[in-house]
Amino acid sequence: MMDFSLSSEQQEHVEKAREFTREWDIAERRAARPERRVPLEICREAFKRGLMNPHVPTEYGGRAERVLDHCLVMEEMCTGCSGIATAIDGNGLSQYPIILAGTHEQKRRFLAPMTEQLTFSAYAVTEPEAGSDVSRSRPPRSRSAATTCSTASSGGSPTARWRAGTSCSPAPARA
């Protein structure tokens, strides 16, 4: 029989997230912010407590947290407010392509700074035939690893390129 109980380490992660969610009264803060801006003060505290960028490999300053552990923490924070939890966790969408397919230099350049200070990153894609549906974009016929990490194209015309060294770099959060 399988044991689905949490390990002591997983339970610690959940308790840490629960404490953060309660202490910062995330559900009430959500209701009190009609302007719907990113709550920088909450994100700063989440960063300080190690709740941001947990999936970044240790050699670039992260904790290389396992997916299940990360999901447990996010589930707990989402009980307060899924929007605020998404603001805290949103970097992952832009970081995973670099974690999975980036060179050492790209990882050092884009991931490491995000573990050193509060920083937000973004991921964007658009295709004439696919919109933001990445699964409908088509890869180019030939690839040049020296100049392009990923080129999505539709109908033979490249519309989104990520060139080594010209990708969006992380920008510090503005106060």
C-alpha cells in the first residue's frame, strides 16, 4: 500500500507557507486592494522568506525544490489569494525554459540575479496563426544553437525569437 502522508520536510514547507499566508493576512489584503496592483510589500516578504524562485537550481542560488513540494506550498498560499500567490510564483513560467534548455551562461545571467534580489520576469509568445497557444507554433526547419535558443514560426515567417544575449533580462522590482 502506498503512503501518501507528507514527509517532515514537506510538512515544514506547508507550515511555512501557512504561517506566511496568515501573518500577512493575504485574503484580507486582496479584498482591500481595488486597484489590483502587484502587492510588492507581500512579494518582498515572500522573497525574504525563500518562497519565491524555489525551483531554480542550487548552483544558481535557488533550492531546486521538487515539483510536489512546490505545489504543496502554492496550494497553501492560494488559500489566501490565488492572484497574490501567482504574483509570488509567476517567475517560474519564464524561468523554466532557461532551466530546461538554457546554457550555463544564460542560467547564470538570468536565474542567479533573481535569487539575489526581488525581481520579476515575464514570458510572452505570439503567433499569427496560434495567438498565445504555444502548442500550435511550429519550430524552424534548421536550428543554430549559437544564435537562437528557440524560434517559433508560423507559415514560414519567424515572429518570436529569443537570441542568446538579447533576451529580456530581469529587472529589479520598483518600489
